[in-house]
Amino acid sequence: MSLSLGYITMKTKYSAFLSMDLSSFKGQWVAISNKKVVSHGKSVKAVYSEAKAKLPNSRPLITKVPDEKTLIF
């Protein structure tokens, strides 16, 4: 089974997300590219738009940083 380049790239971004200290972004959406937060905020649409404006040829990982009340299994 071969893996697509997109899968490998997204897996790398997800690994970066798991290893980053995102405590200052609790409850916010973040866009991650090149192992950096390139945009963050309360609106996923605004975060995506800002990330694409900054890095038009990139495909950022967009995720919400959980707050203290979020339970992850």
C-alpha cells in the first residue's frame, strides 16, 4: 500500500500539533503550517482565510485547541 504525499504531509502537521505548547490558544481555532501557528482565533473561517492569505500555496492543518473543560478520549 502506498501513501500519498498529502497524507504524509498532514501526518507531519498533526505530529507537530501534538508536540506544540498551544496553551495560549485554548478554546481557539489554529492553523498550523511548517510546524508553526500561522493563524488563530474564534472563527474557523477567519483562521482559514488568514492562513491561506499568508501562505497561498500551503495546506494548513486547522484544528481547535481544547479548553480545560474539554474531555478527550
